[in-house]
Amino acid sequence: MFPDSKRIVFVAYQNLGYDILYKDISKTDYSKDDRKVTEHIDVSFPKGYFDHTKTQFEKTDFTVTPDDIMLGLFGAGNNQSNIGLYGFGAFSLSDYFGNKKLIFMANYFREGKSDNVNFDLTYLYLKNRMDYGAGIFRRNNPFWIYSISDINNLLYNYDYGAKHMEHYGAYGVMSYPFSRFFRVSTKASMSRYERDYISEVDRTDVFANINQLTVSLHYDNVLWAYMFPADGFRGKVSFSQSVDLSGQDFLFSSIDIDLRQYFLIYKKYIFAFRGIGGYIFGRDDEFFKYYIGGYGTLRGHPFLEYSGTKMFLVNAEYRFIFIEGIKFGWPLFFGIGNIGGVLFVDAGSVWDETYTYKNEDGTLRDLKADAGFGFRLFLYPVVILKLDYAWEYTGKKFDDMNVLFSLGFEY
């Protein structure tokens, strides 16, 4: 439509083709008999060269085809630590229809004279509405790296301080969708779980079996941008129960909830909110605790500084484009674009028995909080480089700055 609102240009399909039409709509005295007569052309097509009336489908050959293959190898370390070799690999195979899928992931870590290998082998049957599968796994080193974002495990790793670790077993999984956005999933597993920590780490050593059943409800209608969620809601509620089959197996229960809401404003700005809660209870709950602090949780606090059997965490972020692009001239002639900015607030608690909000002097005790800002460099479609500056809030003032560098994607 033209600015004067009296003329329009539009596209219409007629006579086996599209035409661009112009019309003056300022006329208002149309009579009821005004009609547009379109010429009709009778078009006939020649008979096809091949006779398809006797077509028959041959039996399909369900050939297996590789979907994804990834390999990597690198070395690092020194003569004192004898840590110098790390390798990883992953591949997945499926038939052409995607009804059956086999996924294998493994990595190798050399430390001193010991060879540490992690692997996970999963078979999935995806033909019907209900998906199910089974797998076996083993983990005896703290590094579980199969993508670029997993490199954060080298910087922030939950199992640092374990001089011995072993976790192996088998599992079965099932998933059933109630709708496009809502589904239920279950996982049953039997495994051996061992952790032996150095004396400097304040954690309880663990040597026992775990037989566990987990049921989860998922809801996800999130609209994704190139590398991060932009709008919508996603949530997960899980209940896990272990069973003591031998009389010496771990016995505990856990309830976990993870809710995330995203608001896309003017197609440029995003408000992101995340709420997480959990409760571990039962005879052996002391061996399985929540840890928060630092990367991914409370960014203004030391990494995994706080632990307990009860936990909640709230994160709020305002995400925006800080610099749309920078172009450099001679001699390199290259550009950097999509540099994002983030303003955030974190708050959470983790405790065992009695919850104490504040100390007598007015400073926060069990409640922890921080605020800060960060930068995001989007290397599409590979990864997001993240640099955060955060300050712990004590209840009376903001404390020293904590700087975090990480790779990966936004929550």
C-alpha cells in the first residue's frame, strides 16, 4: 500500500502464472455489477512417458548409516605430574528411517602410570511413539568431554580432589510424549559407585552399589535463537528412589525441580529466569549432597563452596547485543560480530538441618547472593565464549570481584 492509502500493489495468481497488479482504491462508487472477467485457458498435458499404474515397492534394505563421528587427541602437563595425554571419540549409527540408533562415546586420560577410560554405549529404538533403549557405561576419570562446551570440565570439575573414582553399570530408558511439548521419561540403573578423596577435600568417601529408578516430567515450548533459548518456558520435575537389594546398597530418595522462563522483547533483548530446587533424604543422604558456588550457580562465590541435602537457586539475566560488529582494515581485513552483554543476579542456599537466613551482625548466612555483568562472543555455530565479573553480596555490602571464564551455551 502506498503512503497515501489510495493505491496498492499486489501479486495474484491467474492463467497459470503470477502477475504484479496495481489498483487505485480511492474509488468508492462501485456498483454491485462491477466484475472482473478473467480469460479461461484450457491446458492439457501429454501422457507420461512411464506407466506408473503398475508400480510396486521393493523390500527396503535397512542399511546402517553413520550420523555423527567426532575424534580428538591432545597432550598437556609436565614431568612432575605425568599428565600428558587425553583423547576422546564419539559416533552414532542409525538406519535410514531413524528407527534404530546406536551411540558410543569414549575418552582416555593418562595420569602417571594409570590409564583411565570413560565410555557410554547406548541403543535406542525410536520407531513408535514410545521411545526406549538400554546402555552400559563406565567412568573412572573426572573428565567427560565430547563437545567444545564440555571443556569447562577442565576448569570447573565436581570430581577434582578424588584420588580414586570408579562408576560403572547398566541402565534402561523410556520416553513417552503426551503432546508436542509435554512428555514423561524414566530411567532404571544398576551401578557400582566409588569415590576416594584426598584429605584436603572435605567430602565423604563412598564405596557402594546404587540401584535407582528415576521418573521425570518434562515440558518445553522454548523458541530457540541460533545458539541460545529466546522465548518460552521449559521445566523438569524428577523423583528418584534407590533400592537396597543386597543389604549393603545405598538407600536414599531425591526430588528435583528445574524451571526456566524466557521473554523476548522487541526481538532484540531477552530476560531469562531460572529456578532450581532439590531435596535428598533417606538413610544414606549424607553421601549425596548438592554443591553450589562459582561456575553455573553463584558466580560471585568460590567454586562448589557450599553443600547440603536441601538446595534452591535462582538466576536472573538480562541479555542484549553489546556490539553488533567491528570491522578491521589493512592488513588483516576481518570482522568480529555479535558481541553480547549480560546483567545478572544470583541467589541461593544449600543446607542440611536448620536454615538460618542471617547472622546476628546482619550479614547473610545460609542465603548467598551476588550480582554482576558479563560479555558473550558468539562463534556460530560452534560455541559461546563467556567472561563474567561478579561481586558477592554479604547483606551489607558487595565483596571482592570474582572473574569467571567459560565456554558453552546459556541456560
